[in-house]
Amino acid sequence: MATKKYLDYNGLSYFFSKLKSLIDANKTEVDITRSVTITTSAIADNSTITVPRYKVGNDSLQVYVLGEKLIKASSTAGTNGHYTEVGTTGSISTKIRLANIGQSIPKGTPIEFIVFGNY
């Protein structure tokens, strides 16, 4: 014979109030800066380009070319991604090096940069 189980609304509302207060306590405002540049000349593969200020090594930078997200290489050789960050971990930089994207970026191509944080 099946047993009946009842929902304890008092316990459930207490749980949700604690969860809400925990989430509210951990909310932090994050500065997000978005900028778009249009290339004025072709950019050769494996070139170093100027980007907005970001902190090296903390994944604060995202790069999009023609709407496609470039993947940050985890190795300094750049063999497992589209770009490497230029600078020492923890420092502020304005440079990245394209890494083996397979072609040059033509003139007139939009490149979007998103930086999480204020550097």
C-alpha cells in the first residue's frame, strides 16, 4: 500500500527565504565594457593587435570576429586556441597575439571586445 507524503510549506518557504538572502548577499556589480572596432587594413595571422585594457590570465577578455567568438589559447604557443594574451599573469595589458587562425582578417571586418571588470 502506498503512503501519502505531504509537502511542508513552512519548511519550504523558510528554505526559499534563506536561499534568497544567500543569493542577495553574494551579488556583486560587475563592470562590463563592450567596444567594436572596424579594421582599417588587413591583419595578418599571428599578428599582435591592440585591445581594450584587461587583466592577463583572469578570463576578463572576450574577442569576437564577425560575431564568432575567438578561443583564448591556454598554451603560450597558441596551438589550442585563436589568440594568446600578451603580458604576465595578473598584469594589465592592451595587447593580444592572434594564433594560427588560418587566414588574415580583411579590411573592414568588425572586431568586438568585451571586458569584464574595470582596468
